Amino acid sequence: MRAYGMTEKGPVRDMNEDSFAYETVGQCLCMAVADGVGGEACGEIASRIAVDSVIEAFKDSLPFVKEREDLPAYLKTVFNKVNIKILYNCLEHRERIGMCTTLTVAILKGTELTVAHIGDTRSYLLHGSELIKLTEDHNEAEKLVKEGKITESEAKRHPGRNRLFKVLGENQYLNPDIYSYNISYGDLVFLCSDGLYSFMTNEQFKACAGERNNLEGICSKLIKQALEGRSSDNITVMIGRAEPVAGL
């Protein structure tokens, strides 16, 4: 299994509040992308704590999760431990009170994919010529799409896309969305922030992924496409490729 990630501050923001990380843990490829919320309230710190903490948790305890059906409960526990870390950091550094972040993680083992998600950082699957959105945004714009009041295209510019109702950094028990998929060898799994997907069409997204074996090249093309689409946000993308795992 292979992975690659790339992030770009973009032409508008003063700092990059996105963070990403990935690690091979046993037979699993673990990926995480987070988009900090809060601006002056240190969103970039919240996102870095989130991705670093979730990867550390996977390294420490994922090998002990033997059955696929145990992953949802495990991931909920991990997300809540990460949330507590962010809250404790706010208590230790009072100037950071209010910092929050989205978090989307993927665990890929051969053709078994599990995604856990809070916020509006998305996961996509590229299977053949089909680009499939795997997660639902936790914001007002997505709610209006589900109610049939606006289209997916309109949601990309709707002010409600900035109103999140699920994030890490809240003083409450978190219930992340958990998804399990059976995919195919050669499929590409994407994690990306809204500074990427909001500024291109699905066709443009797929066009950037023409060279399936060149993950770095795909990341570069996607970020370039988002910049050409006049992205006004930080831009982050990570890709994992489903490949055979030794021993499976």
C-alpha cells in the first residue's frame, strides 16, 4: 500500500490550519486529514493535535483490534480520546480556548476500507472512472442538499458550508460517522479539505488522477486545479492506493 499527501496555504489565508499524517501500522495504511477551525483561536494547533494524536493511537493500539467489526467502536473511542486531548490543551493554554478541528481518517487493509469522520473534510473513492463521495459534510449546506433545497454545486458556494455542527474540540461525547467499504485493488482513496473539493468539479478531480501510479503527481495536479479554481482556503489532499498486503 502506498500513500502521499500535500498541503498548500493558498493565496488568501495568512496561515495553514490544515494538517495531515499517514503511517503504516502492521498490515494497515492509516491516513488522517484535519482542517482547523477558529482562526485566532489556534485552529492550526487543534488540527495538528488531532492528526498526530490519532496516528499515535493507531500505532499503540490498532494491532490489537483483530476483527473488522470491532473497528467502529474502536474508532469512536479514539476520536473521543483525541477530543479530550484538544480540550486539555485548551485548559493548559487559555488563549486557545475555542479551538476546534474537523477530522477524517481512513484505515485501508488490502481491499477493506474503514473511514471515520467529523466535520467537512471529505473522503472520496476513485473506482475505475467513477468518483464516489464516501462521507457526508456536517454543515448547514449539506443539510440543505439532503432536504433538496439546494444542489451539490450550489452548496460549494453557500454560506452554510462554513457553519459546522460537528467538530473536535467540543465539550461533549463525540459520535463520528463510521463507514466500511469493500473496494478493489488499484482503487484510490482520497482525504481532502474543503479548500480543495469546493473549487473544482468532479470531472476536473478525475482528470487530475489520470496517472494512477503517480500519487505525488496527482496531489500536485489537484492542488494546482484548486488554485486555478480560485480557492480561498487552505488546500490539503492525501491519497492511498489499495494494493495487496503480504500474508492476506
